[in-house]
Amino acid sequence: MSRVAICVNGIEVHGNSREPLLDQLEKAGFQPEYQCRNGMCGACRCKLKSGAVDQQDAMAFIAPSEILACCSTPKSNVDIEFEYQLQLQDQHVSI
């Protein structure tokens, strides 16, 4: 599956099953927090409410229901939630 739906904090955008979630969210106009892009810091931690991801090995601590957006690529449609309000640059951008 190459096209997937990504629902983030209640807003759905189109995505793919090839790129990490963090990259896709940025292309869609979101500005999630991050500091490293390689799973070390944990700043991009979010809750996986539904769906499945491939997550690369990471050093940051995450709870069982959490993923790191920088290291996770969706395998299916996903619903994720950040604990903070995301900034959105342009709601008309899709990926």
C-alpha cells in the first residue's frame, strides 16, 4: 500500500507508506516538535491510536502505545495524537 490516510490530532491528510511520519507531517504543513530525526531525543513522541507502523530502532524511551514520528513509517492508515496543539502552516497542502 503506497497511499495511506494519516489522521493527526483529528485532522486527516494523505500520506504514503515510504517516508517517515515526521517528514510527511511537515510536507502537509504541520510543525511537530523534533530535535534529532533519528530516535535519540524523543521530542517527536506521539500516541498511535490506530493503525500500524514500521518503527526503526530508537534510543528514546516510549510507552507501549507510543511511537516516534521520525522513525515510524505507516504500514496502513494511522491515527496519531500529539499531546500538544500542532502548528499548521497551510491547511490546503497535501502529500
